Amino acid sequence: MVDAEQVVTPSLDLEAEEQEEPLIIVDGKIAPKLTNFVAHMDFIDEKTCLQCHANEREMNFGSGPVLVKKMPHEFRENCVSCHILPK
């Protein structure tokens, strides 16, 4: 209960707010953030993304086999407009 003379100030955690990633919804689904993988760290262009994500397949990047998922939507330009790069 708040008295008429009390001042209530919301606690703001600006540091936590800055760390939150934007929620991007495309076709009713949340676009996943890119994993902290060396090829994801610097976005080059869409052709680079398609080199791995045009089809689902197993690839080895030096640390063992990884199942690379096929892009579950039609091709769209500017992948990073929906998918967030790791910091």
C-alpha cells in the first residue's frame, strides 16, 4: 500500500535493459540469434550464409561434425535484419 505522500519510483536496471536483444518476429516465428561461431561473428553477405544453410548437412569446422540446419524460409536479403549477430 502506498500513502498519498510517498513517492514511488520504478527501479530501472539500465544495464540489463541494454543487454536484452530485440525480439524479431517474422511470419509469426521468432528469428533465432546466430550462435557464437566464428563464421557468424562477421556478417559478410547472403551468399556466405547460403554456403552452409542452403541445405541441411553435416559439416566439420575442425572441432568435430556439426549438423548445419537448412534455412527454414525462402531466401531474403540482409540476413542480419532478422538474425542478431553475437557480440
